[in-house]
Amino acid sequence: MKYIIEKNSKKPAYLQLYAQLRGDIVKGVYPPGSRLPSKRTVSEETGISTVTAEHAFALLCDEGYAEARQRSGYYVIFSRDDGFSEPPASVFGSISRPHRQISQETSFPFSVLARTMRSVISVYGESMLERTPGKGTVELREAVRQYLARSRGITADTGQIIIGAGSEYIYRLITALLGRDKAYAIETPSYQKIEQIYSLEGAVTEKLPLGPDGIDSAALWKSRADVLHISPYRSFPSGITASASKKHEYVRWAVNGGRIIIEDDFESEFTILKKSEETLFSLSPQNVIYINTFSKTVSPALRTAYAVLPKELAAEFDKKLGFYSCTVSAYIQYVLAELINSGDFERHINRVRRKKRKESGQDRLNSANI
């Protein structure tokens, strides 16, 4: 074991250890079913506390790379096997969300939103009436770029980010960019509007059945689709979250066939995990289009979503669709940029996540007492 913790690094020690352990698991240094080094061993060899080591192992368990076994240690459950064996059940497999609408428990504080709106009017004044770039204002795209870098591990340029009036509009832009002659694979069941929009645009769709941890492996590898549209976090309406093994399988499918994945990351900010969900874009930025929206995190009334394109597709977008005007008002874009830059956006997300973790812990306690 040669794990090194840089004491002067800005990255916390537990995240450094987590990243090194995860890298070895993915590379097969620790094969499926094997036992990981103990917290005590890691602590002694790296000079960190056992509590810090435990935090790193907890993240591995949260993301589906490992599992803790009582009085035995931590064991690898991540698999690179494409042999279509029965996948492990996702910890979120039994959780479902009734609809894609905002709820009181996740609603953004209206007082903060109203204050920001007033501030934007005062600061920007008549400049809000000016025409914005086709991809969106530089202010919002830069704010999104920085937010994704620090919270989701997504590294991109502002030129790779496009702003649009809701995820449905983004779907249509992507179809125009990739081509209506492509075959688009979607999860089944899935958010109804995904299939409706592809059909409306004249694209062929192929439905791939979901298993307990994501799309069935046999169906995925038999698919002749050019594009795979997935919701890896709590896919609607099934509530299924793709495991770490499944996410890497999706990426291999795309890379091996020169295909594209559309990662529809709706609601993932509100995961109860201690670390945000791993994105497919961070695993393969050349093959993944990342989509998210402010409908859940702020309000659906703002009708604002964004996509992060691979660099080559971003250049293609400029050539092919650069004439499009942005469909979100400058005012709304400035408001969202200010919410992100001020920290109000992330404070709200963290507040909701803490509440959900607390409720989840209480639910487990109640279940244990039954």
C-alpha cells in the first residue's frame, strides 16, 4: 500500500485517501469481493487519524464502491464485469419520487430570492434589456462553471455551457446538434417528456429496461443506439439510482462504440450522501453531455436549465446552432448568477441535504425499533 496524504494540499485528507482508494478499486487492484486495508492500517501508514480514514471509507460505501461488514472490515462491491451477472441492489432502488415538481421541503427561501431580485434590478439596471449571447450570459455560465468545478468535479470552459428555457428545450437543442438520424436509447420506465420530445423531433428511440442498479447490462450491450439518455440519480418514476459499477459500464459502452451519453442529472444536488453523486461527465468528458436544471433547486417558474457539452461538440454547436438566441431572459440569468456567487444557492442545498440526512437517520432508527 502506497497511499500518500499531502499535508499542504487544499484538498482534505479524507478526500485524498478516498480518491486513491477509488482509483485502485476501478483499476482492479482490489477486485470485487476483496477486502480493503483496515482503517488502522491506513491510519498508521499515512499518518492520518482513524476517524479521517473512516470518513474516506464511508464515501466509498456511499457511492457503491465498497460495503462495510460488521466486525470484518470493508469489501469491494464495484465490478467492471460485463458478463451480465445479476447486479447488486441499489441502496436507492426502493425509493421513488411521485413527480417532478418542487416540494416544500426543498423549496428555495422566497425572502432570499426576492432580495436577490431587487438587488439585481438595482445593480444591472437597463443593461438587463440588452440582447444576451446565444449560449447565455457570461455571468451565469461562469457562475455555473465554477459551481460545477467545486461541487461536482466537472471541469469545463464557459464556452462548453449553454443556457436554455427548461430541460425540454435543452433536449431539443441536443437532438438538433447530434442529429435526428441518430438512434436514442432511453430508460424504461423514464420521464415521459424525454420520449415525447425525441419522437416529436423525428428521432428513433429504443427503450432499455431498468434493473435494480440501472439499465440491464444485456439490453445495453445489445443496443444499436448512438446516444444513451439516462437519469443516473433516482430515475423518474422508478427512483432507481445507478451504482458506481453501472456508471462505469455506461462510460465503457460509450467509449467503446464512439457513442454519446446524455446525463440528465435532475435533483442530484439533494442526495443524502456526504459527498455529491459522481457524474458521468467527470468520468468521460469527451463522451458525455451533462444536463441539469434550477427547477428543483430554486423554482420551476424560472424555466432555466443548462447543459455542459464536450469540447468538440461545443465547437460544433457554435457552427451549427450558433444563430439561436438564448431563451432565458437576462434578468433571470443575472438573478441565478448572483444566487450562486453569493453562496445562497449552495447554502440552501446544504441545508436541505442536512435535513434529509437527519430524517433518513431517524427513519432508520424508527425501523430498528419496530
